[in-house]
Amino acid sequence: MTPCLETHIGSLRLKTPLMPASGTFGYGDEYLGIISYEPLGAIVTKSLSLKPKRGNPPPRIHELPCGMLNSIGLENVGIKRFLEEKLPRLSELGLPVVVSIFGESEEEFLRVGESLKGAPSVSALEVNLSCPNVRKGGAAFGADPERVFHIIDNLKERVDLPLWAKLPPDPFHILEIAEAAQKAGAHALTLVNTLPAMAMDIQRGRPVLGGITGGLSGPALMPVALKMVYEVTRKLKIPVVAAGGISRWEDAMAFLLAGASALQIGTALFSNPRVFSEVHEGILRFMRERGMTTIEDLRGKAHEVEDHPL
């Protein structure tokens, strides 16, 4: 019997726990005809602002032995063009659409969120409170529990859509930030965004990226993200969507065992277009070999291990 990979994020049902990470899959339809969308449980768009945003100067991407740095700067077409040009095609895919939203101010978050009320096929908003490579907003919002609470609380009052709070990889305050989002009424957390980082061009004597610093993603981020998913899901009841360095089915399994309800894959897609299919097949194979029938047979099993003192 084929195991069931269906999972739930609040009231939202996903046929599989897999989805792209925001910013790595364009607006959601760019990979049509290139990869199979069958393993996906949802689409996550790149982050959208109220008005079009040009982003940071190039170079914007830098490959590292341990992953990738990006300094895109949240370039996007703005919410109006997204609704007119992008969403109609996404609506034809038959998958839940999670729209990532961003604001340079708290008011902009609210205006973008309100613009999506009643939009067809939009199943949830991922509130990007943690982008590390923009000058306004970004990680500055996500690092402050009070601002996280205020933004989510106001959005919940004015937007009738499930809210996923995307939080920064803050190793010292992640529980405080996560608790603030949960208390404000977030329906889920996305853990974690990229880690602030940089690279240096020693020949030219200057930073490699045009935006000076960027966000570190890929395998180097995974152990950090895994620890935060484990800590948050042990303490809080809110569903967690894990993101950060998943490139193999074994990585996905680790996050499920740590307590994640769903999984986002991003950087790995740039070098391996089959990554979603491979992860999907690997999880099914693992479950089948062990006689497991649902994702719940896996989720959070690592929590059963007795705590070790620090």
C-alpha cells in the first residue's frame, strides 16, 4: 500500500508536505514544462510588495562550497501586476497558492495583505518578516517579538486568510519570536529564512555581492534550521513549515522527525531540477519499508528522545 503523505497546516490540506521556498520558484509557473509539479503540495510565490521593486545591484548570487549567497533584494512586479498577470495562470495548476508578502513598513504589509482578499486560489499568506538583504523592513521586523506580534495581529484583523509567519534564524531568541507570532494568531511558522552573511573578493578588495551582504542558504543552513524547528515544535503547538538546506530525501526526513508539518525546498532546485521528485520518492520508500501509513507516523518522533542537559 502506498503511504499517504497528506498533511495539514491549520485548515489547509496539502496532498504532500513539499513546496518551493519563496524566492526560488519565481511566481510559481516558471518551471512548468521543466519539472513535474505532481510531488508538490502547494506553490509559494516570491515575496510581493505593494509597488514594483527593482532589488539590489548585481552581482546578486554567489556560489559557495557550503551553499549559496543571494542578495536579490526582493525584486518583484508588485501586487497589482501579480494579480493581473501571474495569479490567473497559477489558478489553473490546481494547487494551493501561498503568496509571500513583504513590506518596508507595517502599513505596507497590511495594504499588500488587503489587496489579496478574495483573490482566487490564494490559500494563505506567508508573511516575510525576515529577509536579510534589504535596507528597510526585512530581518529588522522579524528580530523584534513586539513588531512580529503587531504585524501578525493587525493582518489577522484585516485579512481573512491563513497567515504563515516567516522568521529569521535567530539562535538566541527564536522561541520568543515564535511565541509572539503564535500569540498574535499566526496559523503557522516558516522556519527559517536565510542567514545574514557575506563573501569577499580579495583581488578587488571588495565584497562579492552588489548589495554587500546577502542571505546564506543551502546545506550550511540546514543544521541551524533543524535545531530551530526542533526547539519550536517541542515548545509550541503551532504548525511549522521547515525551510533551510533541504537537498536530499534524508534532509526532509530529519525535519519531519524534528516536528515539521511541511517542507520547503529552494537552493537545491537550482542545481537539481528533480529534487522534488527525488525527495517525494525517498520519503515514500522510507515509509513503505517501515510499514508507515501516514506522515503522522514520522512527525516529531525525535521529541520522544529524553532531553540531554546542556
